[in-house]
Amino acid sequence: QVQLVQSGGGLVQPGGSLRLSCTADESTFSMHHIGWFRQAPGKQREFVANINRDVSTNYAGSVRGRFTISRDNAKNTVYLQMNSLKPEDTAIYYCLDYYSNSWGQGTQVTVSS
């Protein structure tokens, strides 16, 4: 099973930016379809974005134009660049390797003044 380790996140003011990282422990990661999800308090986990091995991407409507998902296969890492953050983006963010159904440990993102 692929092990995913997340980093980034934290507290940011509205309008600010953060970058999340999701790094895998194996080189075949570059062949995998990877997604980002988030879960706000009292809500179900929801889709944020994903990236295929051909680097095509998909975004939830609520983040399109503000968030960018990308990958660096040499580093076995997928990134989520989050700009123009809003309070409603506050959640725990998780990455998912669709191939192995492995989840990262989760990273808290808090957007507040």
C-alpha cells in the first residue's frame, strides 16, 4: 500500500495563500491518479481537485480559478496551491491515491482574520 505524507497548511487570513504537499513513498506514484479532498467540521468529506498521470486536472466548482493542483513526479509529490482563500475553505485537507485507495494523514487549513 502506498504511504502518503502531507505537509503545509496552517492559519491564514482571508485572501491569503497556502500550498499543500502530498508525497508518496514509491516511484510508481507518477502513474497514479491523485486527488485532494477536504472535510469541514460537521460536514462530509468533499472533492476538491484531482490530477491524472497525464496531468489533466479537475476541480470542484467552489475552488476553480483559485486552487491549482500539480505534480512533480521526480519528487513523488502532488501539490495543491490555494490562493484567494476564504473562511469557507477552512477544513482538514486529505490527499488520496486512487490506485491504492491510500489517504494522507490530513492537514488543517484555517482561514480567519
